[in-house]
Amino acid sequence: MSCLGADLPASVQSLDETYRRKCRHICADLTKAHLAELKKLQEKCLNSSDFATAKKVKDYYDSLTNGTYVWGNSAEKNFSYFMASGWGGDWSHTLNMDMVMVSRSPDGSVEKFQVDLKSSDSEVLVFNNGDRLWFYLDENNLMQRSKVFSLPMSRIAPSRKGANCETELGTIRRRFVDECSRKTKDLTTNYVAYLVKQIPVLLEKGASADELKALNDYIGVLGNRPIARKDTCPYGELLGNWKTEKNDEKWTFTKDGIEVTSLYNPTRPKKKWIHVSSSPARRVHLFKGEGNSKESFYVSLALGKIYLFHPDRRGWMPVLDKMN
């Protein structure tokens, strides 16, 4: 079975191995050099008695040599923005190769949160079923949300100290993925273009909603961004009516922007906001008030809810639920 899941149309699953076989061929020289690098790292880990990381190195090495490595669909690629460095707020935060966020307080206490891979993507990370969420802001900043707070965080420059084995493994894996992604870019671009053309074909053949969603998700993974025409609304997934959890406001998203109406006092003047920009993968969107208003906020969809947050302060903003 394809690594992409049972919901993917069978016709696409049959193409999956062909695509990955071509990836392996194109990256053969890089893989050979990478395997030699892993052998040296495994020896280093054993010499330093880091047996847990040595085991990870061996398992990863074996996946590359026995054909089970998942080309084109790895955590290092899909979540490289979040994994490339640590992040600093009041606490320091890192995302390791096991897709666990490790948070350290100034006094040294540690908390860990597991990434929900099915609910996450290249610009939004969901931890512990929504206990924490990370949202892309720009190349060096993100926003952490929980049920009770919003916390802006900035990228931490890599330490100049000697890297430990696990950190070094993460670094060389990401470098390998980046180099292979560059070498297979033309192949992947053509493959994605072909898959996009299959969507209307599958619709005509009566493909299920689950199959079409799986294909759309697959295209997003391969291209690392949604496939959309330039004339489509960049925040199309948000269009419609939403309400605050307190049920005191209705937020209406249209192609012209946002209108906010009081549900307690419908005669109160509506607040209006216009779209300013969207993140590269169109998962996080910036809106500002109409006219001379200087107020702005970010909007993103996660776990079926819309999360709102200010770009440069911790002020709380509501979470929105879809209205029936």
C-alpha cells in the first residue's frame, strides 16, 4: 500500500512507486554520499555512548538501503520551516525528528508535545490534539496558540557549540532532503501538474470526497503549497459565516474581506477588514481595518476552527466556529 493512505485513488497509488523510483535514480549519487556520512555518525554516536541516536541512525540507514524510505513525503521536507532551528519566547522550543516539541523554561523544567501529523502542514503545526498550535508568520517568526494564550516566538540562531548526535542527525537529514528536492524539482513539478489534471477526470468517474481530499493533500505535500489559479481567493477555505465561541459575534468572510456583526446588538455598526497578504502556502492570512485603521491581525484555519491573533503582541483574540 502507498504511504499516502488508503483513501488515495488507486490510479494515483499505482503512479506513486514510479515517481519514487525515479526519485531514487536521480538522487543515487547523493544517497551514496549520505550513507557514508551516516556510517561515520553512527560510529560517533556509539563512541559517545548515545545508543538511542545510534539506533535511529541505523533504522534510517536501513530505510535508505532496503527501499522503505519515503521519497518526497518526509517530515524534514514538510515541516522544515519549523525544524530548521529553535524558537524563543519566554521558553525555548525545538521540534525534533520524532516530531515532538520540547519546551524548556528559564529554570530548566521541560514539557513535551507530540505533533498531530494528520492535522498539520508546512505552515500550521497542531500538537496534542490542539493543546498547542504553531502558525507561520514570516521566515523568522511564528505564533504559538493555546486555549488560553497567544505567544509570538522568534527563530534562535544555531549554536556554535559542537552539535550532539541527535542534532547532527537532524541537520544532515534535512540537508539530504533539501538537496534531493532540488534535483527532483522538475520531475515533481511535472508530476504535480499531471495530478492536478486528474482531479476533473476523477470527478467525472465519481471519485469519493475522501479520495479527492487525499489527492489534494498529496498534491500539497509534493508541491509544498496548494495548487490554485491566481484569480482564486487566497483564503477560499475561510469563506462563509463563522461565530465566536461565546456566540456574541458573527464573522462573515467574503472575497471582499471580513465583516463582523454583533449578535447581541445587530444595529451596532459592522466592523470591516480587508485582506493584505497570505503566507507562501496560503495557510495564514493578514487582514487590516478599512480606511486609516492601523489595527491588523492574522487568520488561519486549523482543526475546523478559525484562529485569530495579533502580529506583534499577546492580546487575546477569539476562536471561531463554523455556523450551520
